[in-house]
Amino acid sequence: MSSPIPDPARDHAADIVRAALADPAQRPLVKSFFDEATFTVSHVVRDPGSDVCAIIDSVLDYDPASGRTTHASADALIDYVKSEGLTVQWLLETHAHADHLSAAPYLQEKLGGQLAIGHEILTVQAVFGKIFNEGTDFRRDGSQFDHLFNDGDRFEIGGLKATVLHVPGHTPACLAYVIGDAVFPGDTLFMPDYGTARRGLPCRHARPPHPPRPRPPPPPAPAPVVLRRPAHAPPAPPLSRPPGVAMLPICVWWKRSPGPTHARSSSRAPRSAARPAWPPSARR
């Protein structure tokens, strides 16, 4: 069996998790906020030994019908931070979101903290700058953020040890933040079934996609069913009428529009004498 490929960033992340499992002081306190409109979960990650915290993947409310933004979801985060007496050290983004807007600039204005994302946001900005035909006013150097993380970078939230894993695929800039015994993978894993993320954004991917799975062969077509009369079967009896009932030919008339009137003949038992015959106008 071959040995695993060396990965210092992964090994350091594993060390942080093991240390947190052994020391409760290194386990973060997490308060999560679910945004039903975008199915996004924002997190306030708090150091249990101090009042320092980080906010991950905040949401700026957007109404597509009016094109307006509001701050109800962000204000809920602000109210919680202030009610708990917390100090925001980091405003972390796991990736560039396509299903919602980030409230990080608004939160930074209200609460402070450093705004950070993965270094590969430069690739995302370059791609979307061309798609939306942005001019030179749109900077593609990541300068909208205070810090750009690379794979294996280490940082702290108060006394909590944290590190960064670069997990491209959903976007080139996707990060997973390992903070104590908790991992915040963004859209690298989707809840609630823990499925892997889609690769739907129009960006270059740092790793080639997996080869397509072979499709199973189609099932064989069922054999045709042929009904045959056995050679020894007797012939079907002729149609008969009950005794005392005469079989009279009658005509059934109908109109096809457009076109001439048509008729067909059949044989039926006579109607009861109590039921009147069709009037002449019905046969026009």
C-alpha cells in the first residue's frame, strides 16, 4: 500500500483538531444563523476564553423584484454580537457566493474586524469581470479585502488556534476554516446530506474534474407477447339472440363538420314500447 501524499496544511489542521479535542479551552463556541431565503448558514465563532469572535459567511438581504437590499439578516448578527459583548476580530468568507450577497462590508462598518477570503479570489474576479463586461474601475487584485489567505495559513481568534485549507472545486477560491475542533467548509459540503459541492460557477478549477462514470448497459427489451388460438380450440359460437326478441336493423346518424352526413347500420334489439322513437328531426 502506497504512503499518503505529504500535505503539511492538512497535517497541521489535524493537529489543531486533536489539540482541541484534548483541551476544552480550544473548542470554539458557535452560534449559527439560518437564512431561509438563500438557505445560507452564517456563524459567529467565539473564543470561550475571551470576548473575541469571528463572523463567517454573512448574508445581505436582496429582493430580486425591487432590486433593493436590506439588512435584517446582518442586523440579527449585530444584535447578537452586541448583546453578548463580543469583539469582532475577523469577517471570514469561505468563497465568492453566487446565491447571495455578502454583508461583510456592512458588518465591518458597524462592528469592525478584518475582512478575509482566499487568495484565488483574483481568479474569480478576472472571470466575472469579463462575463459582466466590467471596465477598469472594477479592481481584480483582491484589494476589496484586508487579507487574502493561502493554503496552510495560520491565524487566531482570541486564544483559538485556526488554519486555512484550500479546497477548490465549487470555485477556485474556496476555503475551509479549521478552528479548534470545528471545520467551516462553506459550499465544499452541502447540508443536510453531506454531499459534495457542485462545480457550476464559470471559473477555472485548480484540479481537473473526475472522469465521467461509465453508464450501465440498458436492460434487454422484453420479448413480444403474441396471442394465438390453440389449434385444438373449438370455434367461437355465433351470436345469438334471446328467444322471442327480433333483431332489427336500425340506423345511427351523426354529423361530421364540415362534410356531408354519414350513417352506419347495426343490429340491436328493439326498444321498449314505453320509450318513444327518435323524432324525425334527430335524423337530419
